[in-house]
Amino acid sequence: MAVRVVVRRWLCRDPFTQPPGGELGTSVEQLLQSATVEVDEKARKVQRAPEESSVLLFPGQGSQFVGMGRGLLRYPNVRELFRVAEAVLGYDLWRLCQAGPSTQLHRTVHSQPAVFVCSLAAVEKLHHQQAAVVESCIAAAGFSIGEYAALVFAGAIDYAEALYAVKIRAEAMQEASEGIPSGMLSVIGLKDSDYQAACFEAREYCMSVGIEDPVCEVSNYLFPNSRVIAGHLQALEFLQKNSKKFSFARVKMLPVSGAFHTRLMESAMQPLSEALESIHIQQPLIPVYSNVDSKKYMQPEQIQHFLVEQLVSPVKWEQIMHAIYERRRGTKFPYTYEVGPGKQLGAILRNCNLKASKFYTNIDVSEDETNEET
């Protein structure tokens, strides 16, 4: 007997007129009605061959740029995504993405919702151009804020409710960042680099100049010999000046205003926790990998807990890449699509698994509006 599985990726299991944090005024139209597949119970037990499957990766904050999303309004439902975003956020996100100014777009409070919405708009484009790719997806993962887009795509959280949580998250992280001079330092290390020892010495230095309880720790695991270290600004400046001592081949300050994924974000945990408690979370329809422990989410309660924990825990992206792509010699790889602004996740995949990266594609979110399909 056939089992009908309805994959409703974007908005609302039920139409509503007032999402948390804002009024829509009219009912939200359910999107991607066509993403419906029928399978029987025997077929469900048969694993799809790697070369017939796909993995979707969702980028994080820092990938945003003025002009992203240009041309995507011509794809079904993208206009609705931005309309709902304006209702939930209280400002015109589409205009900000298109016209900037860049100083406003790059602020945490704006960049996180922008990356989230544009990433799902990119999926809408992918679904329009290659529906089979979306329907054959076997796993999804998102970097930091990208994890929310991955969970919406996988049917675990409704689009408008997730966007409300993203709004609260971005506002709380912005506020936490403004309280203490802090930041994030990208580090390319060598085989003998000792990141923990470097962070320890940086904290010792901070205490010597009068900073109580300093923070300096690995906040992102990107790929072998590449880390992001976050914490007090003085600690990061110390690491820059002493990079040769710690066998760092290259260091670069990231254009962010705070020490994300460290305990300097603790003040953001309570607001986000309350927001997540107010929305409905269910089991993902496809595996989604957690930033916190690099494993598949198993229960809705785990999703709620880890999304809060993610604020103060390092992003284990390198570990996620191994979890998704490691396989026996001779086994083929799935096709990978980075859906959202930038190509950073593709570059990381190349450094984590060169063979898997040969099946990588970026879905452009900056195409010319006049480039109409023939």
C-alpha cells in the first residue's frame, strides 16, 4: 500500500494570519506544493545510489553581499519568501539585499536573516531548474545560521517560524557583540600548530593587561589545519603578533563584530531559547547534521536544545564533512549543491574531501534580472 509523503519545505503546515513577532495581514500561501512524492514501503527501504542522490549545504553569516538575490524573483514563490520576511522582520529585506548600504547588510542583525532567506530562495531556483535534485536529496547541513535554513528545507521547522527565531537570534547576538570588544580570527595552521596552547597564552596575556576571565578559543573547525579562533579583541591581536611562534601560516581578522560560538554569546541564549520554545519543531524528513556534535538530529527536542547550545559551541563543520562524505574506497559520491550566497562551503569541501568536491555545484544568487529563460 502506497505511503504518501508530502515534503512541504517552506511555509506553515497550516495557514495563519499572525506569525510570532509580526502580523501578515493575509494568510500565508503554502509553498512548494509540487514537492510531493509517492513511495511504497518497499521502496523506502532501498537506499538511493550515491550518483543518483544529492546533498544540500547552506552557508553562514559572512557570505552576504549587496545584490544577492537579484533575478530570483522570477522563480516561483521567491517573492512570497521576501513578502513574509518583511512581515516578520518589520523591514524590507529585499531592498536591503539589493541596494544596501553594505554597512547595514553586514550588521549581524540584518545579515543573518538575509543569508537565511536568500539561501531558501536559491533552493527555490534549484527546484525550478532541477526538481529531481531537490527530490533526491539525502542529507543537508548548514553552517551556523545556515543550519536554520537546512532545517526548514528538511521540513523540521516552518519558514515563518524559523525566520522569527532567526530574527531573535540575530538581535541577541548583535547586542552581545556590542557589549565587549571581540571578534574572530581565521587561522591557517601547519601540522605542528597547537591551537589550544596558543589560546591559553593569549588568555594569559589578556589577564596580564587587566582583562578578567578572558575568552579565546576555537569557534569553527573548517578543514584540516584551518580554524577560526574567537574571543576578546586583545587576545586575537596577541595571536596575530605572535603567529610565527604558534606555527600559524596565515591569520586574518574576519569582518564580524563579535566572538560568535564562544561563551561571550551566553547572553543571547535565553532570548533564543524562549523563541524556539514558542515554535513547533518536528523530526526532519531527511538527515540534518548538527553544528554542535556533527551528528544527525534524532529528536525535535534535540534540535531545540542544540540550536541554543550552538551559540556558545564551536561549529564542527570539518567533522560534518567527514560524517557526510567519508566512504569506502571505490564508492561514488553524491552531487553537492551549495544553496545560498558565496562559494565558501565548496572551498572547504575541496580541502576536506577533494574527490567529493568534484561533484560540487554552486547555485548562483546574483543572476541578472534581464537574463530570462528562453
